[in-house]
Amino acid sequence: MRSVAVLGAGIQGTCVALALRAAGWRVSLIDQAPAVMRRASLRNEGKIHLGFTYAKDSSLSTGRLMLRSALSFAPLIDRWIPDGLDWERIRARPFTYLLMRDSALEPEALYSYYERLELEYRALREPWQHYLDTRPDSLWSKAPLPPEVSRAAVAAAVETAEMPLDLVELRRQLARAVGESAVSCQFGRRVEAVRRRAHGFSVAGVEGGGESWRLAADAVVNCLWEGRLKIDAEMGMAPQQPWTYRLKYRVLGRLPRALADLPSLTLVLGSYGDIVPLSGGSYISWYPECRRGWSNDLEVPQSWHRACAGEVDPTEAREVSSRVYEALEPITPGIAATSTVAVDAGIVVAWGDTDIDHPDSGFHQRSAVGVAADDGYFSIDTGKLSCGPLFAAELAARI
Ligand SMILES: Cc1cc2nc3c(=O)[nH]c(=O)nc-3n(C[C@H](O)[C@H](O)[C@H](O)COP(=O)(O)OP(=O)(O)OC[C@H]3O[C@@H](n4cnc5c(N)ncnc54)[C@H](O)[C@@H]3O)c2cc1C
């Protein structure tokens, strides 16, 4: 049986491990964390994108990739796990998009983009596909503003079929599936180097206690997200375009009773934020306050890692959450009464080096992502949580 070392156990590495195990590989899944999905794949708003956010990519290539990813997200995961996942438990409330009065695109331009997405959806979907165990007839419709939202700030609202996932529940179900599979989990191990050998590869690193470890495999799949580019560069696959790492905080809080019926909200189009009501703590973000780190180096600053492991100093947590509530108060009055449950951060990795409010920002385009390969060494730029299963299936077909 051929062996593969999968580096990184976020959504990408977990899906690759399950897909390759199902295809008969002997799989080692390696991560510095003590379990699957402890970093970016846990600390985000969990939106399984249908493409609405990418209206600035008029080529529709990002929208099309998001649709393909979203429609295969659940069917692919269910193919690799004997009983599949309980999607009804994992899904959260559908998104309403709030078209802000100072949006970078006028409502008519957004409607016409959404209509193009709708046509693409009808053309793309195949009988085996579904969207998180639902089959929406249409993706969006104009809607009245939710009563909780201020008319002064918001020009119009659009109800969509797009949904976020409860990532704690997704992690729980995926962790169980990995535990019940024959994947060999090697957690608490930091990857430091990959080397080519006469036959296959050796992967080496250190454990939590400082002891070194080494493992041989016929193939390697690098799914290390913010740790990916460094190893790729050492393997002769240095990035050919500028990239940016952004450290992005999120607030989890219990919304006040007046906002109990809020749908999931995404504010467009510009550097705004999102609110996702969840029973364990709603996701609340406001981009200008939550984007608190920026790096164009090959490796992210060491100081970012604590927040990405869920450890934020209480003073900083209070500062971030009160600023986020303050920024959102004019849009969703009453949100300042939210009681904060936790504050943590994730890293966004993207091609481009200008921020989202720049007219030519590369961050509005996410289609130049996916699987790269060089003679038994593979590297996956996940791009978005939404794309993890699709890219794992593409990898399994190529390896
Ligand atoms: C705030 C925020 C909001 C977002 N919102 C969305 C959204 O709504 N929808 C969406 O589709 N996407 C969203 N994203 C993007 C999404 O989170 C990522 O694209 C996705 O989670 C990346 O998955 P991954 O498995 O590649 O990375 P990760 O989940 O970060 O997994 C990489 C793993 O590699 C491990 N690792 C890294 N370096 C090493 C090393 N040297 N040794 C050992 N282990 C290592 C880490 O511990 C980690 O477990 C968001 C991101 C952020 C930060």
C-alpha cells in the first residue's frame, strides 16, 4: 500500500486524508495542534460561499469556483465517510446581504452580478450535487430590510440561499470521522522540513517537548495554510506572485434578546463585516477593527500564533469586542449589549498585496488557488474553507 504524509489537519488536510484513505492510501495526518481543525478552519464565519461576496470579479471565475465548491462540499465529504455527516445539525441560518449606502458597487450592479451567478448555478449543478443537503430552486431574491437593521446605513437587502456552518459542530463530526478511520493521526508535531529521497520523501520536525521526529512517505501533500509557502519554497516551488497574510480577529458573543431573530448578515460591498447567529456564541466581525496584522514575509510573525490558537489577552479581547460593537451599533442598534464569549483570530492567506478597499485589490479574486504538483510533492492553496473538499477530490484524482 502506498503511503502519503498529509501536512496540516485543517479542513484541507482533513479532507485530503479522508479522500486518500478512501482511495486505499496509508495516510499519516500531521499537525502541530492537538486535534483536527484548530486554526483558520475553526476561527472563521463558516460561510460556504455561493459567490455573492465576489461581485468585484466580473470575469465570474471566483463566483464559478465558489459555486462548484459549494455544490460539492457536502456530497464529497459524505462520499469519504461511511455514514456521512449530519448537515442539518451543522448548518446555521441563511445569509441576508445588506447593501450598504456607501457600498463600492451600486445595488443595480450587485443585482446584475447576482443574476449572472443564478444563471451559472442553473447551468452548473449536476444531479449528484447538493448544497449542504438542500437543493435551492433559486439563490437570491430582493427582500425588505430586516426590522433590526437601520435604514440610515443600509440601502437594500437581499435574501440568499447561502449558509454558514457551525464550525464547532463540523469539527466535532469530522474529528469523529477521522478517529474512526484508519488515518494515522500524528498531532502535536511541528513540520520543519521536507526532503526528497531516492524513493519518496522524508518529513521532519519537532514535538511539543522539543524532541525531533522523522517520517518517510511515498508522497507528500502540503496543506499547512500559513506554513505552506515556506516549505514549498524549500521544495523549489517558490511563489511566483505577491502574497499577503492578514491576521483577522473575530468576536463570539451572545446577542441581546432584541437581536435574537437576526438572520446571518453579510454587509456589502467593502470593508464591513458579518454577523452569524450561533447558539454557542454568534460570530461578529467588523473588518477595519478585526484586521490587526499584515505581513508579506514568507513566514507569519511569531507573535500571531497565540491568538490563532485561541489565546487572546483579556484586555485586548475587551478592546477588540467593544470596538466591533461600536462600529456595528449604527447598523444593528442594540448590538453593543452583546455579552462576549470569546475573542480569537485566524490568518487569511491571499495572493495580492493591496487591501480590499483598493480598487485593484487581488483579494476580490480567489480563483488562482488549488492543487500544485511536482513529482510526488503536492501543495494545496485552499483559498477558502468552502473549497477544501473540492481540492481534496482534485488531489485524489491527480496523485
Ligand atoms: C476570520 C476569517 C474568516 C474567514 N471566513 C471564511 C468563510 O466564511 N468562508 C470560507 O470559505 N473561508 C473563510 N475563511 C478562509 C478559511 O478559513 C481558510 O481558507 C481555510 O480555513 C483554510 O483551511 P486550511 O486547512 O488550508 O488551513 P488551516 O485550517 O489553518 O489548517 C492548516 C493546519 O496546518 C497546521 N500547521 C501550520 N503550520 C504547521 C507546521 N509548520 N507544522 C505543523 N502543523 C502546521 C495548523 O496547525 C493547521 O491546523 C476565513 C478566514 C478567516 C481567518
